[in-house]
Amino acid sequence: MNTHKHARLTFARRLQMVQQLTFEGFSFAQAAAEHGVTPATARKWLARYLAGGESGLEDASSRPSRSPRSISPAKALLIVELRRRHLLQARIARSVGVSESTVSRVLARAGLSKLSDLKPVEPVQRYEHEAPGDLLHIDTKKLGCIVRPSHRVTGDRRDRVNGAGWETLFVAVDDHARIAFTQMQPDEKTPQAVQFLRNAAAYYASLGVRLKRLLTDNGAAFRSRDFATACKDLGIQHRFTRAYRPQTNGKAERFIQSALREWAYGWTYQNSSHRTAALASWMHHYNWHRPHSGIGGVAPMTRLNASGHNVLTLHI
């Protein structure tokens, strides 16, 4: 029983009161004064006791026994059935003979408020290549330049910095080991994309990993002739994600989320150079020490070692 905090009578006091009325000869006025309620309340609880015994003294639901304006279960099922035929809410309301707000409430309970809710949910496709270098994910993320700590840090809107510009974080993530390589670039144009690819290939080569395949989105820089030439020179087969399907490149997308949360937005930086300098330290932590839930809670470099690359001996 969940008694209201301001209730004068609990179950025990109701029982005591009706016992006083029935066995001890108390009048309604006397019993009411004893328990701090009105005689009408004392009479109400005695009537409930006489009708239902001790169980009649328990709190009853405040829900009315009848709700004339509520719709029947059959109408609710009909609303859902019409929705599954892709009818709009206004048309359903006219067909069933209820208000649009009623249709909206029923559809909200059924999880069908939007027509897009009728589309079948695509199963999550999880994959992982067998060895490091079999597939490299590359993606980019634009970050606002930092001139000084602004209103997001101080909380004062007068500290806004307008027109600071943008810079781009290039990201590469190995599909098997999850080892990441990043670089800050002034923009995401073709020369920067080509240079990042060459630097990434050199970094993974230093770990004993030869890149075989590459997966990127359909950005102009990645679609360029110069980028295709760089892939050919490095012996890398280049593939593209499906249009408007960023989850295809999910490992890079997931890495960017972690980088934003733990590095880019995780600390207060005095300027962009300060943020860029902190990237190297965070990347070392990510690759060598940070547990990765997607690979069983181990650090990415540990998985590279399990694949036959004795890179852990190089760790300083």
C-alpha cells in the first residue's frame, strides 16, 4: 500500500477506528475526533468495512470503474491495422469515428507514430577481416578552430569567437586490430587526403602491416584522380561506402565519437595548437593502453601482436 504522505488514516488506524465504532461503542463524532477526521469519513470507512471486511479498508485504485470516452480494444486494433496499410492519422480518425488525438495516442503506444516506423528494421551487419591490413577505414571530421577558451568553457555568451574557421581531423582505423592513425589538416581537399593516405601507409608499415584494401566515403577528395593514383602506387584496392550509409564505415565513425568525447571535447584547450599537441598523447593511450570493447576489452596493439606481429617489443 502506498499511502499519501498527508493521509490522516493508514490501514492500521482505519481498522482501529472501525473497531471502536463496532466493539467499543464509539459514536461517529467520537471516533472522528479521535483520529482527526470528519464524522462523514468515519461513516465511509465503517461502510466499507461492513461491506468488504478488513480488505475493504485498503486503498482502492483511483481509476474510475467506467470511462465512457475511452475507445474499445477492437477500435484500437483497427487503428493499428489501418496504420499498417500506410493510412494517415487524419484518414484513420475519419474511418474509425474518433478524434485525431485519440488516433495519435494509440499509434504512439504501438510505436507507429511515423510512417517510417512501418519499415522493417534492417539487421545489424557486423563483420571483421581476418588480419591487420586487410581493410583500412578512412574518414574525416571537421573541427572548429580554437582562438581562445570561449563561451562553451566560460559559460558567458559574450565570450563567443566568430569566424575562427575550421580544420579537419583525418582518421584511419584498421578493421581487424582497431589500431588508429590520425592527423590534423587545414582542410579536406585532395592534396591533404593524398598526403594522409601516404602517411598512414607508412605508419602501418612501421608496425609490420601492409595495407591491402581501403574503404572511404564518396567525398570529392577520395573520388579524385590523384587519390586513385596514390592507391595504385601503394598497391591498395580502394572501395567506397554506399551513398547515405555512414554505418558502412562504422569503425571509423565509432572511433571519431570516442576521439571527440575523450580528446577534442574532453579537455579545455587554449588554442588549436594546444589541442593538436594533445592528440599524439591521446592516440598513444588509445592504441597501446585503452581497452576496446569491440575486441574483447584489450588494447588494439595487443591484438596486432596476437596476429603474429611482435610490435609490443617496440613499445616505449
